[in-house]
Amino acid sequence: MPHPAREEIRLEGVLHALSDPLRLRIVRELAAEGVELSCSYFDLPVTKSTTTHHFRVLRENGVIRQVYEGTAKMNGLRRVDLDALFPGLLDSLLAAAAHQAARHDEP
Amino acid sequence: MPHPAREEIRLEGVLHALSDPLRLRIVRELAAEGVELSCSYFDLPVTKSTTTHHFRVLRENGVIRQVYEGTAKMNGLRRVDLDALFPGLLDSLLAAAAHQAARHDEP
């Protein structure tokens, strides 16, 4: 599975990846858990192929790293890369997402 | 021209609006100038109708406010609304964009 190198990650791509409610939710859960999680950990209200699509968009834009462990695809937030490229941005985005969720009483 | 009310502005929409290089550039210039600017102020390398489209996406997602002054369409950043909804986010995004531009020697 191809991943962009750190220096290939673009802000516009990261923002595109996070501009979808389900992808934003995936990133929030990865940040909250702080560990790699399998795709099946996420109970998303969409088909398996749509779930796969969302994870691919996150990977191709440099937001997550996907690795196989046996047959499970594990997903980890590229926090070190993102923090190095855009200091403070990820935390700011996560805080904004938490703010919005609290305001609208969403998960 | 319809604008979302403050409470209708969604983080996902703001991120979508900023996920395009030209729209990100428009927002950076509005933030840097700190005043309302006409569409014709921006010298974008695209057609007039594409320019109009980009401004509409920014308006519909609550990032800018557009008002007519005579025949000129003036554009202002909705900083007060965005800062109230997502404290610190806009500055963090602007800093990330400036960081990236400096790194890649872009405008």
C-alpha cells in the first residue's frame, strides 16, 4: 500500500481527507485511542467498500499509515509526521471536532 | 447571496473549502490584508467563472462573507464566527499554510 513520504504530504490533501464526517470520526478515534486500530474496530454506518475507500483517502493524503498484521489491516495516525510539518494543526483540528461534537451532541 | 448562519457552519465544510490551493490562497490573502477585498483584487490563474465558483464554495461553507458594494462583490473573512466556533483553528490553519508555502517556496 503506497504512502506519501512526509515531505510529499500537502496541507490541502490533509484538509480534504478530514472534510468528511466519517473520516474525521476515524481520525478522532485513532487520536483518542493512541494506538493502531484495525479497520474492523470502527463501526461505521456504511458498506465495507465505502469504509475501505475512506481509509484509503486518509492514507493517500498522509493522515494515517496502514500496515498488515497477518490478515488485519492496522491503521495508525501519522502524528509525528503531521506535527513536524504543521506544528499544532492536528491538535487544533481535533479540538475543533470535539467542540463541534459537544455542541451538536454528536459522538 | 445566501450565507450560513454561524451555528450552521460545519467543520467538515470549512475544511472542504480550504482543501483547494486557490481557495486556501484567497483565505490567506484576506487574512493578511485584514479588510474586505473585491474578487477582482485576486489575480488567480483561472477563468472568471472558476474564480466565482471558488468564492461561492468559501461563502457557502461559512468561511467568507460576500456583499455587493455598488457593482463590486466584496469578500471578507468570517473570522469572528470561525474563532467563536473553533477557537484557534483559523490561525492554526493559516500558520500551517504559511509553513508549507515557505517550505516549498510558493507564494
